[in-house]
Amino acid sequence: MSPVKTEQIPVLPLEQHQRILGELLLERGGEDVLTTETNWQAYCQRQSPEIQSILTGYDRERLKLYEELILNSVQDTMEGMFPYTQKLLGSAWFALAEKYRRDYPNPSFQLFRAVAEFPRFLQTPDRLPESLKPIWEQCPYLSELARYEWLEVDVLNAPDPVVPLHTEPGVPSSTENFGAWAPVWNPVMHFARFKYPILSIIEQLELDTETCDENGHGLVTASGIKAEDIDYETKQPIEVLIYRDPESEQARFFQLNPMTAALVGIWLTPNETLESKALEKYPSYLSGLLALKQTHLQLASIPQETLLTEAQRFFQQCIQEHILVGSRPVGV
């Protein structure tokens, strides 16, 4: 059912109707504006004459139904995008998701963008309902878990990338050519650094039987482990590449060890998207490896050719995993 009275449809582009409805239902809180006719009229009167003329074409009762559909859609979207976070929160999930929706109104008509700030929302326990604060204290990794889940969603919904001109498949077949070529990384990828061992936490949650404890908080897994008992303190922080495979179109991850993370860090910046860096300024394979050798004393005693050969194997693996899409001539 359309929220617009068919006999009074304003002649406007669809984008303008979307913007007006988005501000009304998502940014201002339609449940408050639409509760009574008085609230609705007061809201309309606060708008500019142009917007007022448009709002007269909307039916308040239909808008209320539309707002309820949006609420349910945001809930469904969040459940689909944060399955592991939802498992940790148990029956308290709905109240938290609704509080987030009210505190962080959607700036876009793309529903998946409505949840982009959810990991940041979980960083501050003061924003959480009182019933959830104990869970936040027991699971300090909650916001990082949500951030990992969001990054997977982000790469899946990213626009199709444009591979830079002059990109050739593979990496130089000889390390002697490392100075003339620079890597071209998958443009749909995040280089993420996590304080907590998120991949290990997810593995533990995958045992979940979706059974809440007697208080309705946390989950009891198949092995009898509660969410607050998940082991995260004995494991190390991780650095990981989260990216979209250009062949399968699926989200994938590649965990880095300290040395490969340092190597990738020569070209990429943790917790930033690739779009923030100018490809033409990327150093060559050789320049990057020499910079790494200068900053890591444990590499000082390794012969340069050995370092280049080992790095070439890593770059070839990155090609196979579609983390690298190829190489381009330096300065072109």
C-alpha cells in the first residue's frame, strides 16, 4: 500500500519523495509524528511551504503502516547482518535493535546502510539498556564482533570496482622486476585490526544451539558454554583482510601473521578503505620490501634475494586468493 493518496500525488521525481519520506520516517521518528492527527499537523506546519504542499498528498494512516514496515525491515536487516552479535544478546536483541534505530536514524534508503553505525553504538555502554550492561561487561569484544560482521556486509554491497588501467595479471615472474611494478590490491577489501580474536570467538559461537539462559541473557552453546564464558583472553589480537571474491562474489577473509600484516601495511592502512589511497602513489614491490626490512630488525640479517623470493610466494598466494588483482607499472 502506497503512503500517498493516489488522487493527490505531487508531481515530483521519485528521489525527492524518497528524501522527504526518509526524513519523516527515519530521521525524525515517524512513530512520534504519526501518533495523532495533532502531531502530524504540527509537523507539517513546521516545514517549508514547498514541503507542506507535498505532505498534504500523504495519508497519515498509510504512513503509520509504512513506518511499521520500515521498523520490521530494519529489524530483519539487523538480524541478517549481525547473527553472532544477536546470539550473544539473546532475548534482549529486539530492545537493543530498536534503541539503535531511534538513536541512529538511517541517512539512506538503502536498508543495509541503516546499520552501519551499529558497531560504534555498541562501543558505549551508557547507550545500552540497563538489562544489557552486564553482557557488555562480560563481553567487551561485542562491538568488534559487530564491526567484523558489518565489514562483511560492506564488501558484499560495495559497487563494482574499476580496475586501474595498465593492470597486468599476476606478479612479476622474476624478483629482478620488483622495482618496476607495484601491486594492485582488490579494491573491495578492508584491512582490519581487531583487539580481540574475533575469528576464534565466531568459531565458538558457531556451536550455538540458540538457547537463552534462565534470565533470558546470553546463549548456552552445544558444549554448555555461555556467551560470557567465551575464551577471548588467552588468544592474541588479529589483523585480517576482509574482501569480496571477484569470481564467487562472496565475502572472504584472510588472516595475517605479524610479518605479513607489516608487509601489507606498507601499501594499505589498517581500518581504512582502499579508496582513501591514491593508486599511482603506491610503492613498487621492491620499495615496499626494502622499507619493511628497514623497520623490522629481525629481517636485517636475511639476504635481500631470500626476502624477495619469500615475498614473491606471498604475493602469488594473494593472487590465488584474489587479494591482489594484478600489478601495474610504477609511475603509470
